[in-house]
Amino acid sequence: MGGELRFSEFFSHGAGLTTSLDALLHCEHSGIQHICVVQSPVFGRMLLLDGMVMLTEWDEFIYHEMLVHPALFLLPSPRRVLVIGGGDGGTVREVLRHPSIEHVDLVEIDPRVIAVAQSYFPTVAAGFSDPRVHLHHADGAEFVRSAPSGFYDAVFVDSTDPTGIAESLFGEAFYSECQRVLHATGVLALQSESPLHPVYCQTLPRVHRLLRPLFRHVASYLAPIPTYPTGIWSFTLASRHYHPLEDFSPTNAQQRMECLSGKLRYYTAELHRAAFALPGFVQELISEGLAQPAP
Ligand code: SAM
């Protein structure tokens, strides 16, 4: 008899996440990365890229709601949206909940991620069949270079870690193009890694250092993502026009929440404000990073 099936993801020196598995449902190499789907008794189905958790059925709602809704509820009536990465469909699903949305470009470098998500995570990937959604199998950094100026109301960067194929999505040139393709009142929101990660904690101050010259308002916020490395995750929102708190109306968001398609399980108007209240160590991480000379 074979031993118990298990999955572990360690972020440093054997520290990380582990779970027993009921089944290994899919495994392939797409030519770009390993793509696996496993079934966990607690976390449900899990999407793994190169052995790292991208989403679990158990907690993906937290990440996708928190990447998308602070930005979209800040905008009075978002219509055109660009999503870079996000091949599992969760970010697109959250964007489409807003009735004002007319056009979504999803730029995913690995088409096999989209195909696997459609097969194994139909409720996450449901938005891909929406006629407003346009799928592009391309490098996000290249796509933005040829996108029209001022076209988008919001840009979301839902990428893997800032290494390998995703490294270009954390660079100055890319952020400068994101600013160009955004409308003057547009909003950029991106996943900016974990402030507790021994290596990727430096992503947060680096993102601030690169975004602040391009956007008048740059602010980060946190959410717990239990199945991501360290369990605490940061997002960063940037806009030339809107301040994430001063220009956010909880009552307006509350009213608009009634018109969303489907019910949110994590994001609320109160939580929008609370999420931007950063712990001391995160404030220090950002301010110390900003004080250092750019590498
Ligand atoms: N929520 C996850 C996280 O925070 O790590 C990300 C999930 S999503 C599956 C990440 C996607 O980014 C992957 O499907 C990957 O193929 C895609 N990706 C990585 N680099 C990219 C690039 N340069 N252009 C477009 N998509 C890219």
C-alpha cells in the first residue's frame, strides 16, 4: 500500500504549509511552469504552480476580493479593466461583479493555466466565458507597451512572485506603462507579497519606491491569506487622482454593494478603511526601504 499523500510548501528552512491530500487530480508541465491540481480535505482543491499555492477553494475569496474591490469601489463607475496574470480567473470574477464593467482584458502568459482553471475550478474561472472578457496569451509587460494611453479605469497585477517570468511585472518600465495606459483618474492595484517573507518582504518598499514618482497616491493594505507563505499578504493601490481613504465613501460603497452580482464574503466598506491601517513593522519596512538608495 502506498504511503499517505501529502503536499508541503516551505518558504524558508522547512517553515511553511503542509496538508494531507485526498487526491492528485492533475499534473503537467506547460512548457512555462509545472501546473498541478490537488484535493485537500481542509483546503479543498488547490492550484499549484511550480509547487507553490496559487489558490485554494477554502480561502481564494479573500485574496481575490481584496485585490479587486478596494480599487473598484474607489472608482465611481469603472468600465474598462486590465488584468495582468490572474490565469485562474478569480480576479476577473470579482471585477465582473460590478455592473458598470464593459470591457476586461486578461493577459496571461501561460494559456494552460486558464485551461486547467476552467477544468478544475469552474466557479473561479466562470468569468472567462463572459462576452465582456478578452483573453490574451501574452507577457503582461509586452502587452502594456502596445496598449493605448488612458484606456483603462483600473489595472490589476495578479502575478506570481517577482522572479522568472513575473520579474518584469515588478519593474519601473512596467509601472510606467501601467500609469500610461490608465485614465487620469484610474487606479492600479497589485499583489505586493508578504511583509513577513524573509526574501520577498523587500517587494513592498521597492514597489513604493517605484510607484511614488508615478502616482500621487500610493498606499498598501493587508489581508490574511492563510495558505500563502507566512499567512499575511500585502496589496498596493496607486492612483494619480483618488486617495484610497479620503476619496472613499463607505455609504456609497454600501449602496453599490447591493447591486453587485453575488455576495462578497470578505470585503466590506468598514474593512476597506481598516485594511489600510498598517502595523508598525510594515510602516517601518516601507519607510526604511524608501530611505535606501534605489539599487
Ligand atoms: N494570486 C497568485 C499570487 O499572488 O501569487 C497569482 C495567481 S495567478 C495564477 C498568477 C499568474 O501570473 C500565473 O498564471 C502566471 O502564468 C502569470 N504570469 C506570470 N508572469 C506573467 C507575465 N509576465 N505576464 C502575464 N502573466 C504572467
